[in-house]
Amino acid sequence: MRINALIVLLLTGLVAATFGFGIYLFAQLVPDMRASLGFDIAYVGTITASGQFGFLLCALLAAWITPRVGGGWVIFGSGVVCAVALLLIPLTHNILLIGALLTVLAGTAATVFVPMVDVISRTVAYKSRGMAMGLVSSGTSYGVFINSLLVPLYAPQGEWRMVWWIVGLITVALAVGVMVVFKRARLFVHEKVSAPEAEQTAQAGKAALKQPWVLTVWTMNFLLGFSTFPFQNYLSSYLRSELNFDVTYTAHIWASVGFVGMFAGLAVGGLSDRIGLRAAMVLVYACVGAAALIFVVHPVGYWPLAAGVLFAVAFYPIFGLIPAYVSKMAGSATLAVTIFGVANILQGVGGMIGNFCGGLLASFNGSFVGVYVAIGMVAVVLAMLTLRLPKEARGLEQDNALACVNG
């Protein structure tokens, strides 16, 4: 297996660990951990909010530290911290410490994902970055899938700690793999630049950050968080409390979202390398809009299941398409990391505001229909913003340089 393909697989695995295990496993084990440790549901909300804060803070940290030490070191260090935190959770009975560890885990999700742009830019051919980032962005669904296999196996017997042990050991193996492969690919080598060169690069970076396409990308990331996060967070409530679907059918919809998400990133990412990233992004936003429209106009029978599939086709790939676009448009990997770091922060802020506004709107109207109307409208705005983006820069020179580096 070529080393750059192995790097992409390892990055996908770390996304599965930091997002799938680090963020979403706790949500699946809440009933079992509450029964064992005795914390109330209000504490779950506190942990969720703390995790969001940890992600935003570490996204800012990753954007600052990656140009200074290199994306390889940041990703490897994040993998190690994630593995340690996962293994510490089953060792403690202190709910405050568990909350702190879960906040750290949410932070590692940011410090793994933001430097991806740097590593992908250095190892993956320009023409294949859409597929690579699409696969990496689907890593979350693989982690959630592993959770869905382990939780029913151990949690009913009261052995929820065993689940944390297993995913922790999986993450240790991934961190070791990253150490070996990154060292072989020279991703731990960070070239230092002279003071005049650093000043020149900084000035060029400041000028680049004022370009219209950068501001458009940041706006898109904010709107993505504002729309897609509430789509998920209020889905079960809408299906069960308002549309009166049972638990089983709701679970089937979530299962379809996870299953489709395991393949959507790679498929849509590969398509983007053929038709262009802008066209792929418009397709994705059309899927979000169509899913929201179904929940507004005709949420009966199998149509909610179809909406879930459409949402999965959009949700997992889009978080790979945007960084792929940034990596192609930015003049350097350092600038790409800075742009993408800010984009992640705005995405998180958008998600927080979107969830808050969605809750207010549903409470005011007594229905979630207005929430999905708003999501559909935001999807239209996102498609319009995408059409304003310039076409990706030609990457022949980058590919030739990358070929020389890879030997």
C-alpha cells in the first residue's frame, strides 16, 4: 500500500477515535453510566456544553500551533492524548474528572481535524484531495458504527467500562501506527524559516485572509453549523414527539444515517475530484434542502427515512469538501491551516447559535416545522454562496512537487 494512502486511512481512524469515540460514545452510554455513577441529566447538558467549549478552544489552539511545530506532531500528540483520556475514563468514579476528560476528548477532535489540511496538502496529490478529505470526514461514522457494535454487547451486563477500554486500546494502536508512518513520511520534520521569510509569509497571509473567497468560506462554515447541527439535534424529538413515530422507526432512521455516512464521504469526495468541488458542494446543499423539505411537506411513511439518507449523503462529505477546497485555493499549507482553523471555530459558534435559536423557535411555535423550514432556507443560501466561490486553482505544479517529495 502506498504510504500516502496509508496516511489517509490513519487520519480517518483518528477522526473515528476523536469524534466517534471521544464525543459520541458518551451519548450512547449515558443511561448505563448514570445508573452506575449516579449523576443527573442536568450534568449531561453541562458536559455537552463543556465539550463544545473545549472543541472551540482547541480549534483556535490548533490553528496557532500547527504552523509552529507542524501538522504531523499536532495530530500525533492529539492521538496520544485521546488514547490516554479514553483509558482513564473507566479507571475513575469521579464524575467531575470524567467531565474534564470528555472535554479534553472533544478538544482532541479539533486538534486532529484542523491540521489535516497541512498533512493532506503535503502527502496527497492535488487532483485526489477531494476523495481523501471526503474519506477522512467520514471517519466519525466508522467510530459511531464501532460504538453501536460494542455498546449492546457490554452495556446491558453493566460492563460499560469495557467499552471504554476497547476503544482506548484501538486508539493506542492508531497512535502507534501514526508514529511509525508519519516518521517514515517525514511528517515530523518541520522546516524552520528565517525571520525575514517568516515576516514576508505573515504579511502575505494577512493579505490572503482578506480575499473574498476566504470570507465566503468562513460564512459557509458558520451557516453549516447553524443548520446541520440543529437538523440532527432536534430530529428524534420531531419524529417521536410531534410526528408520533415509535422508537424503533426512529432508530432505523439513525442507523441509515450512520450506514450511508460510512460510504458517502468517499463517494462524494471522489465525485468532487471529477466534477469539481464547487459542483459537489452545490449537490450536497441540495440534499440538505431536499431532506428539510421532506420534513416540512410530507413527513409520512418512508419519506423520513429517505430524508435521513439524503442528510447523510450531505452531512459527512461536506466537512471534507470545504477543507479540500481550502487546501487547493490557499497558497501554502500554513495559510490553509489558519483559514480552516477559523472556519472550525465559526462552525462551532454557528452550531451553538443554531441549536439555541432552533429551541426558541420550536418552543414559540409549538412545532419543529419552522426549524426545518429555516434549515431548508439556509441550504439555499449556502448553494448561492458556493456559486460565488472562484474555481479551484490549477494544481499541476503542486502535483509535480509532491511527486518529487514522494520520490
